Amino acid sequence: ITSEVVDRVYKEYMGDAESPAQVRDGLLDAMGDVYFVISSVEVARYHRDAGNTVYFYEFQHRPSSVEGVLPEFVKADHAAELAFVFGKPFLAGDV
């Protein structure tokens, strides 16, 4: 990896971070891309190359059920969209 690549990656995720919260958010974005986005894009390309239609989305809606449970900077965790897609079929009562 060249220093130019490292500089571009740093600039993409850290930008002009001036506070610990901005550094945290940049690192969370970078880790999310490493663990979820890169492999998802790779799989989507395989499906596309096989002639299939591919849809790719990013869910960022913060569920009201996480108020007071998760820190404010957390938008939506991995698989948080499932309750919205399937309508919480297995949850009953006040959750």
C-alpha cells in the first residue's frame, strides 16, 4: 500500500476531525466498511456478473426502541432493518 492510498483512506474517514467524537465516527465508518460493505459489494458484483438484478441499500433509521439503550451516535445496528421489513412478527407488548 502506497502512502498516497493511506492518505486517501485517512482523508475519507477522518477528514478534518477535530474532536474525539469525530474521530470515533470516522473509525466506526471505516470498521463498518471493512466488516460489512466491502464483502457485500463483492457479493453484489458476483450476482450482477451472473446476470441478476442487484439492489444495494444502507439502512440508517434509528429505531425509537433504542432510546436510552444505545448511545445517540448509533444510527442503526447490523440487522436493525429486519423489524421494519418484517413488522416485528415475534414481538408482543411493550418492548
